Amino acid sequence: MPDIARTLRAAALAACAVVAAGCGPASSPAPGLPASSPSATARSSPGPGGTVTGDPREQVLGAYTGMWDAYAVAARTAGYQPGPLSRFAAGDALAVLTRSLYDFHQNGVVARGAPVLHPQVTAMSPVSAPGTSAVTDCADDTRWLQYTTSGKPASGTPAGRHRIYARLRLFGTGWKVTSVVVEKAGTC
């Protein structure tokens, strides 16, 4: 049965191959993975005239970690319908994550726990009024364990620490992850 990181990497690579939009660290900082920190609490809030107020870096990190929190919750039941995940992810990132959840569903696998994230905003553009951003992370999935739907441990061991690259875009007044690349275990 597939492990979480392997499934996400395979889905991300498939999305890169289909879209050919420049995924991975060779192109500019790409997208990321797991989370559970400043979560959904650091959300954008519209100010006068619909402008976004607050610290954009906190908003970006909130969207990134919110995505991983929503993914971890969905992985508990292998719920592959976008639902809450679409609040934090769009485009290729949403496709990659829902595809990996569908693979879990097909294989009768669920996940317990959550990844431990260490995201950092590595780019904001344009500087004066950011509309795009990049996040780099070193996510640890060693305590994000897989089980069969009957409750038995599933094959596939926790992999370790993965370098993750994520791209985010401002949609109106909220940030969403639009692409994510998860590298193999031991890359950070």
C-alpha cells in the first residue's frame, strides 16, 4: 500500500508532467506539503474597498498550513472530495492532493496523525502588494501513520523529513496554494 509521501510525490510528478508548468526546485521555488502550525488563524481579511489587510507572510503561512491541516483531516477517512481542501488549495495543488486521497480510498488506507511542518516564506511578488508567493518547508511525516480501513497498520513506513516547495497566489482576499512539490525522504 502506498505511503503518504510517496503518493503525494507521484501525484505531484504526474501533475508536473501533464501541466509542464515548471515544477520542482530547478525552476523557481515550487510548492509544498504537510502542515500544522499557524493554520487557518492567519487568514486574510478584507479592508476598505476590498483590499487585503494584515501581514501577507502570515496569511501565506496560514493558507499553507491550513492546506496541510485540511489534508490531514481528509486523510483520516480517505475523503477525496475537495470540500475544505479547496479553501486552501487550487489548481495543480488541489488536483495533486485530491488524487492522493483518492488513491488512499482505492487502496483502503487512512492516515492518523499529521505531518510536522517548518514552513518559511521564500518569495513575495511584487514586494509592494504581493499577489504571488513561494514557501519552502522541511516536513516530517514520521508520526503520520497509515492504517487499513479495518484499523490494522498498513504497509509502508513513515519516510522522514521531506523538502517541500509550494507556490501560492492571492485569490481576491485569500491566499491559496496552487502548486506543491514534495521531495523524497532525507532531503532536509
